[in-house]
Amino acid sequence: MVEHWVLDYAAAAAAGAAVAGGKGWNLGRLDRYGFTVPHGCVIAAGAYRAFLQHNDLQDLLNWLAAIPAERADATDVGDRLAELRSRMQSAPMPDGLEAALAGQLKALGLEKASVAVRSSATAEDSAAASFAGIHRSFLNIQGLPAILEQVRGCYASLWTPQALAYRRRMGLGDQDVAAAVVICELVPARASGVCFNADPVSGRRDRVVIAGNFGLGESVVMGSSEVDEYTVAVTNVGPARLIDGRIGYKHHAVRPQPGGGVYTEELGYAERSQPVLERAWVERLALLAQRVQDALGEGHLPQDIEWAYTGYDFVLLQARPVTALPWATFPALAGQALIWSNANMKDAYPGVQSPFSWWLNSATHEVMLRQLCTWTAYNVPEGLTWSRLWQGRLYLNLSAIQWAAWDAFGAAPPDTNRFMGGHQPIIALTAGASAGEAGSGQAERLGRLNKEMARAEERADDTFTRVQDWVRQQVADDLDQLADQHLIRRLWQMEQERRQFLPETMIHNVNALWSGRLMHFLERYFPGRGQSLGTALLSGSGGVTSAEHGYKLLQIAHIAHQEPAALAWLTGAAFDPGEFRVGLLGTRTLKAIETYLQQYGYRGVYEMELMNPRWAEDPSYLLQTLRSHLQAGLATASPWQDAVQRRQAAEAEVAARLRWHPVALLSFRRLLKKARQGMRLREDAKAALVRLLWPLRRWALAAGRRLVRRRLLEHAADVFFLTGNELAALLSRQWDGKGLPALLADRRKHRVELEQMDPPDVILGEEAQTRQAAAAPAAAPTDGRTPALTGVGVAAGVASGPARPIRHPGEGTRLQKGDVLVAPSTDPAWTPLFLRASAVVMEVGGYLSHGAIVAREYGIPAVANAAGAMGTVSEGERIQVDGDRGLIFRE
């Protein structure tokens, strides 16, 4: 319909690329989110289709539809294309388009202005195809007749040999690519250029690369002149920082021609070697580019941006995803699709990352894994990325992890997969590597690793004390008293200091590998039982912090059970978690809860997500769990006794088997001690990692309160829908908040959409992989039964009960005493629920996942890596969990 053919930017943003084309849609979104863009409008793709139909061009289109890419430059094809373009250039516009466009230009004040007429095809400027330089744009056009002439020129540019061949190579049919057209004011640019949120050659995502020249941007995008090039480092520990610049010897610039069109101006000799932008403006443009990536690329998809500098501000002319951007990786992995896995990430990061959390967490694994390689003198390629987002979730670069583990330490990829948990493919090794010839220097690196693990264990108490002291100091500061600029600097400072602790948490994850060494040792003396016996030996060891907070909550239940007033309020109809201090006033139970919150208040449900409240802020989940414990009669139970008895029986069995092998017995006792300590340290390290986030959450809420006072946010918690880049721009007044309500509304909507997705466990390259079935058990059942699910036994024992599939710990009130807890994954927030469960089944995870460690500590049979468990097991059906063999049976 004619009234929908000419769109303002708001309508273009709402309509999407299929209507407004890639360029028009992205300009509409940039305008919606408050970026400065040239005033303009978009002629929708429907007008192009009406133009083709109105001028009866279907005969030529049908003939060209059968032409393959390799014949696009054939003479007869060229003749037909030239004939089509000629007919299009002289053809009338469909009825009503001219009037609609004239009305829109007048409303914008552009009816007599110099404008740019730019192609915006429906498949153009997308993540899959850029069409860079394929379709035409026309600059400095004046008056409606001239504008309409160049609109025809944009239409005709879809029918050059280059455009036809490009569509064929990209697998796009002619009908899939329709021409929308952007008409916007010509910016009086002192300088123009392009910038990328990544190095387009190396693929480094921690760089912004900028190219620019004086005048209009045609000399830059068409490569017709030498230009300035700037490289800016971007991190979350400080402002954007120019680290490299090459001032090109610029011979000429493109300028607007009086009366219309453009011309090339020879630059004076002095101007040729002058920088296009001063350092401060380069760094300001880098922050602006990061904000574009945050807004259009969800904080992780680099954008290709065209900009113009007016002498006092930047105007964004277009933005599109960078296509064919490589991932920096190890040379040995060249040619292989990268494997990305969230198998053991679901424990720590089980849900969709908020923009603020991803801005911080994107650096966490980069720092930890790179430092681990540094400790062992193993070289990692510059710019290698260890983690990424997919459908809002965090994934690890499993290809890089497998190769580094193999090349540096000789750990075969299948062994790395078992350690990581989940079901995922392995990298292809060279013929020599597959035969056992990994990288040189492995013995030396293993030696360094063992020494670093020993040193980390020796300084563990001091490390965790320093973490607590640092957090205590940060939490004591009154952030509301800081000036805006000082507040953003405090964020960078806190993150820099947090990073200093991250490698310590990483080395304690490696220390937990002692449990694997213990099981490997036991397998030699107890064939087929090393795994189950090892998990029994690690039961009820004590000192596991993520289990301790479950025990202590149970102790509070014991106290409440002995206080009639507390018991009545916690189990009665008047129960209201928000009023616990009133309802329990004067009771020992309240004092015990307050002590608990002082000790564990920094933790929370899905605690690595900063937008989720900590227990000190909102203890509702703890109080609901306490209430369920009391209602289930758990207040008089001592579940840890079974775990201790299982451990003691296993210790006696091994000691009896090895009593005539004193050296082996000594090795066993050493390995057992190391394995138990490794489990404790891993959970202490996770607790420290979470504790370190507490000051950053406080900072975010302080920034949110400040933006509420400035009437930029409605609620302080809205701050978690913003990135650090955006907060830096708001606090430094580089962004006045224009477009912020729309940005927040769209992000809330998108988060709901992401939460409804069922993300894959593995991405191969850029393609999601179908979930693989669980691997077959090591030993087939001998009782003739067929298991409903197979996985990895991570906590010894066998138990039965009604299955209770639970997707979120907040649903924990459904779990009754004796039920089998079935979960997609379990972070430490789940562990108080374990005390009501007879067994635990997890879709992902491995021996070292937090759920596995706590299940062993509690002595509850558990199976991890049971792929598809949530969809296979029905609510309430009785199942048996065999934690020794990793099997789940229907009863």
C-alpha cells in the first residue's frame, strides 16, 4: 500500500530488514536508541516490487532467474542486464510514491536540502551478507526529480553482473533481494570513515579499528586514497585507549559539488600529513562504536560502522554486522570449525546473561585461562577468545581448551571432554599427534603446573582472607558520595583489582583434578570400580563450603523446631518471607538466620548473574527452603551420617586390599588427602568468585540510583540492562540518555525471548548442534534391565523415589522428602534442596561440577551428563538412580 511505502526511522526500525532493508532498518534502530544519525526516511522494499510490476519487467526477470553465478559475466547475460537497467532508469514510478515521498521530505525539511540516496536491499548489511560495494549510492542530490532518478539508479544497481553473481554465490534468489532506499541529509563532514569493533584481519575482539580521511567517506570505502588508521584497545578496566596510529599521506578528499554530485579535491601538502582526528576524538569514537555493538550486536557481535565528523560531533551513517570475521586460534586448528560448549558452564552461568553481567563476565575466563597458560610458559595466540555468547548464554572455546590441554600437558581430547562434562565432539589431531606426539616441553609444563598448584594450596587461606578483606573494604565505601567521573573510575578500579584474584580461583579448579588421579589409581586395584569407589571415598569429608551452607540451614531448622513460636510462624499461614524479622522477633531462630546471612549473604540463586539479588538483600529463597525443611520433617534428620558411613566403609575396603602393598597404600592416602582438599578448594574458589561480584553489584545499584535521580531510569535495578560502555557514556555525559527507554524496553523483550529458547550444548563454527544422546555406560547392566538414561556416576550409591523435574531452584518447594531431584544443572544455590532428595540427576556436568561435589559430600547418589533427562523423566514417576554405574532406571 502506498501509505506504507515511505517510512520514517521509527517505522523502519519497527518494520525490520525485510521491509526497510538492512541499511534502513539499522539506521532506524540507531535513531531509536539515541545515536545521532542524518535526518531521513526509507522507501520500503514494497515500492521496488510495485515498480517492477508497474513497468512489466517480468519477462527479463524470468530469463535472468535461470542464470548461474559462473555465467553472470557472459556477453548475452550482460546485454540482458544492460537492457533491464536501461528500462528501469526511464520507467515511471508506481502511482502515489512520488506524492508520498514529497510529503515525507517536506515534513523532514529536506525538500530543498542536499541528500544522499543509498541502496538498502533486504538482504544487505546482514550478518550473512554485506553486499559491500555491490549496490549503488548517490551523494549530494537536490530536488525531488533528481532524487527519484537516483532511486531508479539504486533499483537498477541490483541488476549488474556483480550483483547477480554475488546473489548466486550467497545462495540468494532474485526474489529474496528487494531494494529499499534510504534518503537522508548529506552530513557536512569535516572527516569521514569506517570503524570496526574487531580487527577485521586477525579477528581480535578487544580492538576497535578506525580508518578515516578528510571530506566525505567515499574515498575511504572505495579505497581511492591513502587514509589514517587507528587501533584502539577496549577493555572493561578503563576507558578506550589509542595504542597505534598510522597517519596516511592523503592525496585527495571527496567533497560535495555545488549544484549536486561530488568531486575529488587535491589536498594541500601540509594537510596531507595532518591527522584526521585528534587522539581524544579517536577514543571517543571507539566508545561510541562499542555502544553501537552493545545496541545492535547484543554486546558481542562486532559492527562495521560508517561515521562522519562535523568538527563538534560524530554522525553515524550506517552500521552492519562484520561478515566473515575470523576467530584467532591455534595454528594447528586452522581449517577446523571451532567447537563451543556450555556443558560445564550451566552450573555457573545457567541462564541468560544480562548486558551488565556479560560486560564483566566476558573477561573472567579470558583472564583465568590465559594466566593458567602463562604460569606454565605455554604460548597462546594473541587475541584468542576463550568464551562467547550464543542465545544469551555463555559458551567456552572447547577447541582451544582441548588443543591447549593436549599440546601443553598431553591430556587427550576425550579426557578433557570427560573433565569438562557434557557430550561434545573432539578436535581433529594431526597424524603424529594422534599417535601420541603432542607438543614438546610437556614434562616441564606439568612440573610448573604441579608447583603452582602446590603454591596455591599453601597460600589458599591467605588468598581467601584477602578476598574477604577486599570485599569488606569495598562494601564499606559510600559510593553515593562520589562524583560521576569518580564513580565510573571506581568501577574500572574494582574490576582491575578483581582480576588480580581470578587466576587464584582458576588454579584451585585445577587442584580439583586430584580426584581424577585418585580414581585412576583405584581403577588399577579395583577394575571397573575406580569411579564409584572414588566418589564414595569423597563423601562426607567436611569443609565443603557449598555443602556447609546447606548443613547450616538445616541446623537453623533444628533450632526452629525447638522454638514453638518460630515453628508456628515458619510453617503457618502467616508466613511472609519479607516480614521474617517481625515474625521471628525475639527468637533464637532469628539470631541464627542473621548470623547465616552475615556469613553467606553474598551468595544467591544463579549468583554469577549480577542482576539476581544476593541472599543478604532478599532471603526469601532461604526462608522458603527452611519452611519446606520443617514441613518435610527434616529438622530432626542427620543426613550426613549416611555419607560418613559410606566413606568409612570405602576407606576400610581399600585399606584391606592394599595392606600388603605399603607403597601403594601410602600413595592412596596421599591421593585421597589431595582429592579431598582439592574439592574443598574448588568450592572455596567458587565462593570467592561470587564474593568478588558483591561490590560490583553494589556499584551497579549505586549507578542505577544516580540515573534514577537524573530521571534516566525508572528503577535502580534497570541498570543491569545496560553495559559498562553505556554507563560510562551516561556518567561522563557523552550520552544524554536519548533513546534509553526504547533500548531498555527492547532488551527486556529480547531477554524474555531468549529465556524461552532451549540452547544447544554445542555450537560447531556458527551452527548449533543437535543434542547428542548420552554415551553408553562403561559396563552393561547385569540384571537384564534397560536403563532409561545413561550418564556419569558422580556420587556413589543407589536410591529410588518419585521423579521431580525442577528447572529453577525457586520451584524447590515442590521437592518432597525422598524425591529424586532432576535438574538441567545445579549451581550452589540448589544444594539446600539436595538434603530433601533421595538422589540427584543432572543433564550436564561432570565429576568436578558443583552439584557432583555437594552430592558426594551429602552422600546422595547422583548421575550427571544424563542428556535429555528433563524431557525423558515424567513428573512423579518412580525411578532408580544408580550413582555407581551412572544409570537411571524406570521402576
